[in-house]
Amino acid sequence: MLEPARPPAVAGRFYPGEAHRLAAEIRRCLPVAPTEPVAARLLMVPHAGYVYSGAIAGETYACAKVPASALVLCPNHTGLGDRRSLWGGGDWRFPGFTLGVDRDLTRRLAATGLLHADERAHVIEHAAEVQMPFLHARRSDVKVVPICLGRLGLEECQELGAALARVIRESEHEREPSVLLVASSDMSHYEPADLARQHDSLALARVLALDPAGLLEVCERERISMCGCVPTVVGLFAARELAASRAELVRYGNSGEVSGDFDQVVGYAGVIVS
């Protein structure tokens, strides 16, 4: 018996709540004539409301091929549930469509013992949910595996990243399609734009160097409020295990570019790792 589908938690707030308006907003955010997409291993994509970060998210997704499955790593903003929460429930509903969950990949990930089936962390969390309409727009039959992560230390991140890479490698060996990793993250929060850019440049330098340990260290040392630091660190460890060797910044921006308030901004960045 299939689990009941997860209803949208932030439709009408982070993105439009009606199917036709959501489709129009995604079209607005995705470039009209994207460049030839690359076979990415990992995308780092912002997760604010589409009015603020949707254009950067859309430009990032437009640059990458979306395969049959996507493993979406997000931070836990709510504090609910397990620190290593693997979605074990039903498919995810959105205005106008439903995204299927890759149950085979979910089963393989659960078998590592490093992730725990737990729906509490996911039911009202926005950071994975806002990624799904972009994935659907780029490939309507994509299946997803949402993972919500709390605070983890460096060794825990490395161990989990290696396990994700191992499962992805085994899965791809047995069933042709590749798996895309998505790390959902905004950058610095509620700082003057100049200071946010300074902080974010330090963090992004480590992402672009494919240096997950350095990213965790600089965020802790400089108190950079990058909410998806842990998902990005785990994703980078996994991508390196899967032979990724190059990272490219698609675009950086902040909320002030939309609101006009540059005194208290949130930073956004899109990165492709291949």
C-alpha cells in the first residue's frame, strides 16, 4: 500500500499556489534560451521565495541536465525530526503536478544506517520543496529523494557523503540513469549587502575549490550564516567521491536587488559541480 502523498507546505507563500501561476512563474525564472546543459553531479541552489531567488535558481537549473532521479539535500529550518531525516513517505504534490519518490534509491540509502526514515523534518520544511518545481520543469518524469539535515560535524558529513556516493554508484551501475545531487542553500542572512558579499565570497571560494572541509571551517570560523552549509558540505564530499573535478558559479545576488533594502539582505548563489 502506497503512502499518502505529501501536500505542499509553502505553496502560496514561497511560490504561487495555483497551477497556472506556478507554471508561469517557473517560465519567468528559467532562461528563454539556456546554454547547452552540462552533466552535473551537484547543484547548489537557493531556496528563498521565487520573487527573490527564483531567477538565480532557474538559471542554475537551466545550465544542467536533469536525469531520472534527484537526491535533494536541504537544511532543517524547523528543528523537527531527526538530524539525518530521509523522507520515507509518499510522493510530493504541487499545484498542477505530483513528483514521484525514487523508492529504490530511498531503500538503498536507508540500508546504510546513516539516514533515518522520518517525515517530521519534512512536512513543513520549505528548503527541499521549492526545488521540486524547477526539477519538474526541466524533466517532468524526474523522481526525487528528499533528505533533511541538521547540524553535523566534519567526520559525520564526510561519512554521509561517502555513503551517498557509494549508493549512487551502485544504483547507476545497476540501472542506467544517473542521479543528480541538489544542495539547497541560501547564503548570508540579514547583513548589509557589502558584508554579506564579503562573507559569501569566503564560503563560495571553498565551494568552487571543491573543498567541503574548508567550507565547514570557514562558515564556523567567520560565523557565516549559510543555512545549507551542511547539505552543501555533504554534497561536495559525495560529488568528489563520484569524480567531480570542476565547479562553476552561475550567479550571485541578494534580496536587496528585489526589495531595494541593502541594509539587511540574504545572499543567493547558484553553483554547478561536474
